[in-house]
Amino acid sequence: MQRVDEADLAALLAPLAWERQGSELVKVVRRQDFAGALAYVNDVARLAERAGHHPDVDIRWNTVTLRLSTHSLGGITDADLELAGQIDALTG
């Protein structure tokens, strides 16, 4: 796993439904209600466990905020981008 070069990051983010905020990738997803938000988080959890890479998760009723960053390397890595793409496939 390695940090993504700053010069390449914008192009790599273009096809993803994530926003860069400093050293993190951030995605906000809204579901119909709290149960829908929890079901979505469980789907994300299955992907994260398979990848061995876990986002920070914040749930506020029907709104889920995900943050991806590789803290040990101090920024965004190829693993973050890979998991972001997998998570995007959930929300199609």
C-alpha cells in the first residue's frame, strides 16, 4: 500500500462519488430512514472486512458519512481508492 501522488489524485477521484477533504476521502449517503442507513453501513462493513481496510463511519438518522484515509501513512492510498470504488458500486 502506498500514498497516492498528489499530481494523480484528481484524475483518480474523477470517476468516484467521493470528495476530498484534506487527507481524507468523504462520501455522504442518505437512505429513507435509520434502518436503511444501518443496512447500508452493514453492506459497507462486509466490503471493508474483505478488504481489511475500514472507513470511519458516522450515522445520523438517515445520513451516513464515510471517511477513508490510511492513517498509518498519513493520507490517501491506493487501498482507499479501491475501497471507495467498491462502496460506490453499492450505491449505484
